Amino acid sequence: MTAPARPDVTPRTPTQLVRLVAGREISTRIRDKGFLIGSAVLIALILGMLVFQVAIASGTDTTRIGVVGGSPALGEALEAQGDALDTEVTVTGYDDEASARSAVEDGDVDGALLSPSGAQPELLVESGGGQTETLVQGAVQGLSISEQLARAGVQLDAPTTVDVVALDPDADADLEAAVVALVAVFVLYTLLFLFGQFVAQGVVEEKSSRVVELLLATMKPWQLLAGKILGLGLLGLVQMLVIAVIGVVGALAFDVVDLPGRLIGTVLSVVAWFVLGYAFYASVFGAAASLVSRQEDLGSVLGPVSILLVVGFFFAVPSAQDPTGTLATVASFVPGVSPLVMPVRMAAGAAQWWEVVAAVVLMLVAISVIIRIGGRIYAGALLRTGGRTKLRDALTAERA
Amino acid sequence: MLEFDGLRKAYETNQVLQGVSFRVAPGQMFGFCGSNGAGKTTTMRIAMGLARADAGEVRWNGDPVDEAVRRRIGYMPEERGLYPKMKVGEQLAYFARLHGLDAAAAKRSAELWAERLGLAERRGDKLEKLSLGNQQRVQLAAALVSEPDVLILDEPFSGLDPVGVDSLAEALLEQCRRGVPVVFSSHQLDLVERLCDAVGILARGRIVASGTVTELRSAAVDRQLRVVVPDAPTGWAAGLPGVRVVSEQRGDTVLELGPGTDDQQVLAAALATGRVTHFAWREPTLVELFRDAVTDTRSATGTQEVAA
């Protein structure tokens, strides 16, 4: 006899099960306080970096100089001196000494030059002369020299100018792109750690609460792990994209970068490397976590597997300084390290297209191996509660 | 028909199951008894695919239980397990969906079962906020929420107060009336005796006795007759032919009758002593049957070991 069939009960395909698990992961995590706070901190950090960049970039200042009874030649000379000293010069004319003096006192100008063409020109400043003094001194002296030469009858030719030849016209841009990549890799590293950690905690939560027995009565271990990794991965990718959009839009809006095209390209490559890196580390973290049954023991198994991720991050910084160096080149091919180093080399323009392809292929091979071995460890260790399961036992266990 | 057929299982050198076989008919409540470590949990875990049998199989309606069948089984593991930080209602709906219900049906069913088990007001609470007794109810609701075709429950009554026991028993009986075969293990033999149509006693990896409680009783050899004769002198029954006195205390006498001995002659002898306030065959309780069954195998295996 069969119990009454229900029309609203349908058999589940593996895809449906994976999707159900993924959906639960997302809906649980998105309401989790820890996750929300972590995300907010990361976004605040990115915004903070932007503001810092903007503050540094706005360093080109202006020097305002008041002049009483000057000539057009003096204005030109002052501006020429300003160019040399890397400051913008604005010249304001005043009718008499009194009004110039009050302008200095009110801070309307940085200094006021009195009788520039007289025998004894005078510069009024609030207190120390500083850059204003150097600037005015140079301009007045230059003007006086050329006047003396003219009076002595010397005819001046236009002075010779120097032609500038840039040996590596992209060097500045390369450096800028590498710095952008470094910031992006920092975000990538943080998110890999965060979401790898989420996967690990989720695995242990199911083991320690023993809910895993109920789950495995309805699905296979790989479906449970795949759902967990995909659900959290989707959430991680969305977060990565949100941060990328904030970063790019902010950088463009505040004019922090010179080449928007390269910025977007770099950010996109980091997002793509995040997907590869996440697939790799989430599988490793998930399998490692399945070996223990309590959250307290998680550190002991995650420690060894986190080392690779940390090493990758430490390779990323020197790679930005020396993207063509041996260290950076080798590191950018090592699976697990490559997601943190290759984007930096790519951004710096130091990676050939075939190098990128090779690194991606190596990473994909590593991921497929990890998923196979990790899945086996996970399936073997999942139902072994109490204490820590030995790696070898998990690999040989299947379902005992 | 749910059939457990010749299950064998060894963990390393420890033979946990040595050929466990029994059947549960639709609408039957099957009580699964046995001492600690007898293999009850292992048997149930094999049915749920959580452990693999070395030999034998579990069948439902003649087909081996596979993943599709398991999705229609409601299961309650011995080690209770749910998501501690998930809300009760969402949790029930999630398990209903895993068992194949669509989203709307899962939500309806979750609400229905929360209500039936007295958890309606706790639907929005996280599981960890509930008392242990209520968590146990949620666990049962998780097993029932998909309206399963079969129920397999490992020690469902442990940790419940008498009221909880009654409401769980009622819920299980209702499932039986729906035609669902229910298998549950328990140490509380009085409960098994009260609820179950059929009982299986597992000892040392084998079913040593199975059938309805009545069948088990009639199979028991030593039936006893209790006669209370307050005015009788001590040793009143000692001389009766074919009768052995098991115990006698101030007229409260327990007798064992040999084959072919007529209990009416005993009654006549009792009446001859004066008043008879009690005269009845004593039905062995399940506890006694269990003790007998388990002891039998112990001595049997003992002999085997000597022989080997």
C-alpha cells in the first residue's frame, strides 16, 4: 500500500537541492549581524581610502600676491616663478599701500609687493615669508637683471628651452594601476578570508548541532557543500561588486586616477580572480572544517590552510613594486597565490597574455582537484562527530 | 510494507548487527526495544542511508529504500539536530521543502504542524530560545512536516514530561490511522506496550523476539496464576497436583501450573479455604518478556562462545 500521494510533493533534482541549500545560506547570512557589520566596515574602509587619496591629491596650492603699482612684465615673471616652484600664482593689483596692507592682514593675499620697480621693493607678509618670499624674490631679481642688461644695451635672445624625452611614458600610469590593483587585492584577500570563514563556520555549525543527519537523509554530501559554497559565494561576489562600484565611481568622481579605462579593467580582473580564488579557498576551508565538530576547534584546522592565503597576500605587495621580478612572476603562477599576485602584475602591464591564460588554467586544474579531494574528505568526515577526524580516516571513509 | 531484511554491520571487529530482520505493515506502530548498544540506532541509520549495511537491505513496498524513498520518510535522529539560530517556522518550512514540498505548501504545512504541536506562538523565535521540551517538539514537527509515508523515530520519547509523552503518542497514533507505518525505539517499555501493535526485541545484534505483544505473551512459557486467599493457611496450595508455588505471602499466592493442569481445580481448592478475593492469570509485562528474551540470548551466546 502506498500512502496517499500528494500533488504538491515533487521529487527533488540535485540542482533544486543545491539551490535550496544556497537560498538558506543567503537568507540566513544576510540577516546576520556579524556579516552586516563586517560589510559596513569594509565599505567604510574603501571610502576612507578614497577620501585620503583626495586629500593628498589636492596638495597643489595657490599663492596669492597683491601688487601695488606693478607692470604686466612683473605679473608674467611671478607666474613663471610659480611654475618653477609648482604653485599657482594669482596676482591682484592694489591702489595704495594701506589697502594692500589690510588685504595681507585679512588673509586675502599671502603677501603684498610694494614699489616693485623702485630702488627698494618691499614685501609685506603676515609673519614668515616662506614660499611667497622665494617666489617674489626670484621674480623681482629676474626682472631687475633683465632691466639692467637692457639698460647696458645687451640684446637678449629667447632663452633655449629643453626638450623632454620620456623613456617610459606609461611608468606613472603603470604605478598608478599597480596601486589600484593592490587596493583591490586587499579587498579580495579580506573577502576570501571572510567568506572562507563563513563556509567553515557553516560546516561546523551543521556538524555540532547534528542537523547534518537530517540533511543527509534528504541529500548527498556534495550537494550540501556545493549549495553552501555557491550561496555564500554569490553573496561574496555581490559584496565584491558593490565595493568595486563604490571604489570606481568614487575614484572617477573625485578625479583620483588619471586613466579611468585602466582602473575599470584592473577592477574587473580582480573580480574575476575573486571568483577563482573563492572556489579554491571555499572548498579547502569547507573540507578542513568538516574534520572538527566544534567551533572552538576550527582554528586548529583552518590555521594550516590559511597560510597559503596569507603568503599570497604578502607576495602581492612586492609584486606591485617589482612586477617583472622573479618572485612576482613565479608567485603569479602558483595556484592559490595567483589570485592575489596576478591581478597586480596584470595591472602593472607586466604580464603577457599567455602568462595570464597559463595561471588561470593552473588555477582551474587545482580547483577541480581540490573539489574532488575536498568533497571526499567532507563526505567522509561529516557524520563523524566528537573529536577531530584524521585526514586519512576521512579520505578512506566514504559512508561507514 | 516496510521490511528490514538480514541487516549486518560491523565496525572494525565489533559485529553490531548480525542479521536484523523485521517487517512493519502500513498503519502499524512498531516498537523497537533493546538494551543500550544493541544496535537499534545503527539499524535506523542504515534505513536512512547514514550508515551502510555490510549485508541485507531495507525495502519499502518491495523496492530497496533509495534517496527518493527516503525523501518520503520522516526521521528523528537519536542525537537531536536542528539549526540553533534559525527561526522555528522557517526551519520547518525548509525541511518540508527539502522533502519535496513546493514553497507555498511547505509554508502551510510548517504553520499547521507548529500549531498542532503547540508551537504556534514560537514560530518566529530562534530554536535556541526554546526550552528543551519545546525543541523536542520542533524536532518531531520537522519529521512530520512533509506528511511522510513512513516514520522512523529514534528514542522520540526520551526527555519528555508525561504531558509531552501523551501529545507525542497522540500524534503518532494519528499517523498510524493515516496508514503510515511507524517505527520507534524506546527504553520505556510500558510505553511501547501501551502504544505498539508490534514489538521487536533486539539483543546482541539480532531480533530475539518479535510480533504483537499478545503473541509474545502466548509464546512465553511460564505463565503464572495469582490467587489471593486471605483466610487460607500457609502452604494451602503446596499439595495440589501439577502446581508449583512460586511465592506465597499472607494468602497472596503465585502459582505455576504444569501442562494439562486445570486452573478450575485450583479455584475449587482455593474456595475450599474460604474467601477468594483475586483469581487471575498474570500476563507477563513487556519488561519481563524483554528480560527473558535478553537473558536467553546471553546464555545462548555464552554457550556458543564456550563451544567455539
